[in-house]
Amino acid sequence: MEKICRTCMHHCRLNPGQWGICRARKNEGGEIVCKNYGQVSSLALDPIEKKPLNRFYPESKILSVGSFGCNLRCPFCQNYEISMTKPEVSEDTYLSPQELVDIAVKCREKGNIGVAFTYNEPLVGWEYVLDTAKLVKEAGMKNVLVTNGTASPEVLEKLLPYMDAMNIDLKGFREEYYRKLGGSLFAVKEFIVRAAEECHVELTTLIVQGENDSVREMEEEVRWIASIDEEIPLHVSRFFPRYHMEASTATSVKKVYQLADVARKMLKYVYTGNC
């Protein structure tokens, strides 16, 4: 029986045996199954600023966990080895939600404040995020989500009561650009507005030369962000050639600084990354 996956804006229509665009969800026997549940591809105790979150418990550390799968197709993906891998070749270790939280608690003595769901797109496996986040809160620790912000409103509402902070990718401010990446600017904007009502939110825009690097686009983006809250931090980050764009040129540091200065005219907190 065909089923519609309602995890993100794609609403993949899947026949039995078919995988979704994200390569993490599958129709098995007429039910949509989260196939990356507990499958951990990356685990590290990172500085909180690496998420990046600069105004949420600065100088602390957070246990960062990733799996496989993503519902976008960014040609410049920085973590394509895990986000774009096929499930059958993914090299993962299973960790139950409780096992992951036990590790997080043990890391408290090293400055850990909680768990960050990151590296790949965590919300293609939102069930694991939700189950783990509940236990993290019970342990008196913090939950952080690093996401592309394209999950459905229904998924977001399930998670919001347990999330303390998010860094959300705002990859550009043109619907045409988002279509090239397999996404939806409208969906991301809707996600950001709702998330900012409930938890600490910081945004990241990766500046790709010739794609989203115009002053006009940045002006439109920060004007919109400021209309929500001028104190939402924005990270303006420099692109380096990766994945399908290895032959491209890295964005100039001068351009990143220029666009950051544009953003500072309307936003209180603007940071540059990869410079």
C-alpha cells in the first residue's frame, strides 16, 4: 500500500519497499519506518560554538551525535560522507536513547551540558531525536538541534517542548536558490518563526560565490530576520569547495566580511565563520 511520509515538505509518496528522498525513511509493509533510528555515525564532545551557537552557554561543551540521511541535495555539503551515504553502506553503531544519555551524563565532568543532534539532518530521524530528548531533559541536561529547518510543522511541534536551542540553516533568501538545493524557502521561514517563539535560535548562512552572495539578498534576509527579533544571532559563513563543488572557488574572506557588515546594520549579533 502506498504511504505518504509527512516528515518534511517533500511528502514522499512511497510504495512498499521504496525509500524516501532522505534515504532514512522507508515504506515497509505499508508503514513508514525510520531506518536510521539509533544508528550513530558520528559522536563527539564539541565546543558549543562549533554548532555554531555563540550565545547559548558559551565556552561549554556538548555531546554531538549524527546518523545518516538528509532531505536536501546541497552540492556543497560539508558532511556528505554521512548525509548522502546509502543505508546499506553506512558504517554505524547502534545506541539506544538511554545509552546515548548515559554517555552524555558521564561527560558532565568534562563540561558537557547535554546532547546536540547534528552532522547529518537529524529530523529525517525525528523519532530518535524525540525519544532521546525526553531522557536528556529528565537527566537535567540541554537539547540542541542543528537542522536545515525543513521538517513539517507537525514534527516541529512534537519536538519543541524538549528543545533548548537550535541552529537553523538559512541557506539563502531566494526560493529559486532553495529549489536548486531540493528545498523550500517558505518551509524554512515557517520553521524559524515558530522555533524562535519557543527556544533559543541562531541562524547560519553559508555564502557561496555567485549563488547567494549579493548585498541585496543579504539585506532582504536580515530585514526579515530583524522583523522576527533583531537579537537572533546570524552566522555568516565562508564556503569551501566540497562534494560536487570541489572545482569551485572558495568564497573570499572580503565578501564574507562585507555581507556580515551589511547584516550588522539590522541585527545585534552577527558572526563570521570559516574565515
